[in-house]
Amino acid sequence: MHELYSCAASPELQLHVRAFAQRRMSRDHTEVVEPVPARLEQVLNFEFGIRPVAQLEGSTQSTIHEISVVGPSAYRPFSLLLPGGVESFAIFFQPFAFWQLFRLPISTLVNRYYDGCDVLDRETQQLWNRMAETATFAGRVRIAEEYLLRKVLNSQRNTSIMSAALYMFKAKGALRLEDVAGHLSLGLRQFERNFLSEIGLSPKLYSRVARFQAALDMKIKSSGVRWANLACELGYHDQMHMIKDFQSLSGLSPTCLLARLGDMRPSALTRAATTMTAVARHEKMNGRNVDWMVPASDEQYREWARK
């Protein structure tokens, strides 16, 4: 059995947190391999069962930490190996929330992941302990939100460059960099230098990832939408342009990525079911929707995983 729960953050946290999600796989479950495409969220991940394995290019493997800080990614060949017995809880943050809440410079996180015990305060280990003693998704969300709300009280303000990048993210990358630079009273070259220094990605690459992520999430949310229509809506020159971007930022074509993505984009991020054959249940938790994805059977899940 493979279960996935997800929900949006409470209104008080939505400026900082996009979603919470939990994955649980039974110990007799077949190992699943999921690609990790480019994305702009930062993730704080907790492991309570058998830990997944990150597989990088060249077959280099490393076991995921009990607590991991995962930065934004412009993509490098990277897959996650999920054995039976995995139990993960993840907090998907808004871009730059790690800076606001934990004072972690965003540029040091790009294409990197760290042991959370090395880069965060002792409270984070205490948070893991409390969540490990709680069996339910709702209970873990409550504990995580209590912790994060305390952090919000002393949160940092975004810099002008971060505010511009957040605007680009919300615009799905569909804007002219000259216009963004002009709003900051900067020349394009100076804006590009400042952006790269502070964000860790060039503004052009950042916009590409924002648009790619928007296209993927929109397709997950509305599976009946044609790829060609998405390409047009998001400002790609044509569908081939979008396909090349997908291959560059995920290593796969759009259709292939959607088929293999698994639970990498929980439904609370896209407000729709994932691509696997599943029974979707929507419940209420403290007034919020909780999306519960449970495959109709292990055999159906194995069939999906083989695609």
C-alpha cells in the first residue's frame, strides 16, 4: 500500500508555506523510482521509516538524512529510490521562506541538499522527535505549524531582488526581464548580476524553471488540457520549444515525466490528483481540505510504476 496525504498551510502561514505532504509505503511494497525535476520550492523533509536513497548521475547514491533541507533545483540528473517501509513528511515552502524563517542564504541552497541537523537549530531535532511520536498526518501538520508560527514572529523581510523573483514566480516566468529590472531602477546587466549573486540562478534560468513548473502543475491539475494549449498559454514559441525545456529541466519529455512523476508534486501543490491510478478522498482537517491518495490496489500501483 502506498498512501499520500497533503494539505495547504493555514492562512497565517501561506505567505511562507505552500503545502504539507506525507508519504507512507508498506514494508512489502515494491521499490519505486521517481525522477526529481527542476523546481523553485525549498523543502524541509523528515524521514520516520526506512530512508529513501538519492541516485545522482553516474550511479552515485546517498541515503536521505532523517531531516533534510532541500534547496531549489535547476535540474541535474537525480532520482529518488523509494523502498517499502518509507514514511516521509515534507513541508514545501514558498520561494525564499528559508531566508525569511531560518536566515539561510538562498544562493547556498541551489541544487543542494543538507543534513537538517547541520544547518538548522536544535529545535528542528525536537520537532522530528515530536512528529515521530505522532501517528497521524493531521497531528504532524499541527505540530509543524506550531513550530513555524513561532518562526514567523521573527521572520526576515525579503530583499528587493527576492521580491522581484517572487513576482517572476507568480507570473510563471512570463515577463520581460528588462521590465523587472526597470521597476528596481537597475540596468539589465546589473540586475542579472545582483540576481545571480543573491538567488543562485540567473534570472533567465529562474524564469524558465518557473514556467516549466507552472506547465507541469497545470497539466497535473487539468489532465485534459492539451500540451499545445499549455505551451501557447505560457508563452512558449511552440510545443517543440516546451518539449525541449522539459527535457532540459527534467531529462524527460512532458508525457514521459507526467507518467513517471509519482508523488513528487503532491496534490495540495496543484489542487488535483496525481497521475497514478488511485482513489482520491477529500476530507476536512481544521477547516482545510486534506487530499488522500491511495492506489486502488498494490497491483495497480506496480503497473503504474512500471510505465
